[in-house]
Amino acid sequence: MIKKSLKISLLLFVLPLFFNLIVGASNDDFFIDNETIKKVEQKYGAFAKNRVNALVKLMNSLKNATEKEKLIKVNHFFNQVRYQSDMITWGEKDYWATRMEFLGKDRGDCEDYAIAKYFTLEQLGISTDKLYLSYVKATKQKIAHMVLTYFETKTSVPLVLDNYDKRILPATQRPDLIPVYSFNGNSLYLAKQQGLGKEVPSGLSKNKKWTQLLSDIRRNKL
């Protein structure tokens, strides 16, 4: 669960990572090497291996799809993973899982859904200028929450990809979410209902969860 204070500053920089999925040089297909697949199965079991293979199959099927179709399919895929608190899943109050860990455990909380969707859509060619991890207050659940938001243009009302309400809706149709701030690998913004709002200077301080996630990605943590 995201800490209630929401007073988190972020280390922001472009993230040129493949996030455990490798792009083939010859035919541009997405694939995972046999050694990684073997490790996934050994650690999490056959179901996890099948889920990871299903993700690769989905990504290959979406290579030439429209951005709208990519949003719909990726949102649906990860929303099939069951929600579970970090304390139950990882024995920690606030753990940011890599995509492989998320699929391996077949459990996760809000930031795990948003992070997995963010990096998958980025790999599928959607610019990170359009994708933001957004902290919000979920009024129905009365908790801090994270969703993925997609801006077709810089002035567009963002679409919300959420694990609570599984429909993809404009932010203006989600009165149950009160925006706090949004970020991606490039910038941090004080959030507003219909846009990103004022940009906050980057590099002011480090976010331990974000930097730990990047480290886990680089070392292919399963």
C-alpha cells in the first residue's frame, strides 16, 4: 500500500530498459530466453511460466495495433492478476514489484498494476510522454492509490487505467479519484483533474522505491 502521506519525491530520468523482455534483433519479435523461463518456472511454478509466455504472445500480437487497442488489451491482461496487499504478498508495507515478480506471484497491489502496464505499453511503442504513473486519493476506498494515465496529446483529458474500475475512462468520468501528482521517467508534475499541471524541478531528492525498482529491473530480478 502506498504510504498515506503521499510526500514522495522522485528520482526522474529516462529509463531505457527492456524490463525482462528482450526484443529480437532479426525479426523484432518479443521473446524470453529459455534460461529465464526455466528460472520463472522453478521459482513460481508452471502457471507463472504460462502467464509470462501469454504476455509475450500478447505483445507480439499488438506490435502493429493502434494505441487504443494496446491500452485496452494490456489493461485487461494485467487486471486479471488478483489484488493482494504488499504485507500479505511480500511481508512489507510498500513493495514495488518487477513485472516478472508480479506475474510470478499472481498477486499485487495498485502500484504493481500501474508499473507493469507502464513498461509494457512503453515497450509496445507508446511514448512515455503520454504515459504517467499517477498518485490519487481513492474516495470510495478512502486510501492512497496509484493508476496509469494516458494522454493522447499534452492538452487531452487523460484516460485512466485502473485495477479498481477496470474500464478505461477519461479522468473527468472518475470523480472517485482525486489527483495528487503524476510522474514518468522524465518529469514530475503536480496533478490536476484535467491535465498534468505545474512541472516540479527534477533531481531534488531520491525516491527509494523507484530507485530500488530500477535496480531490480537491471539485475533481472524474478
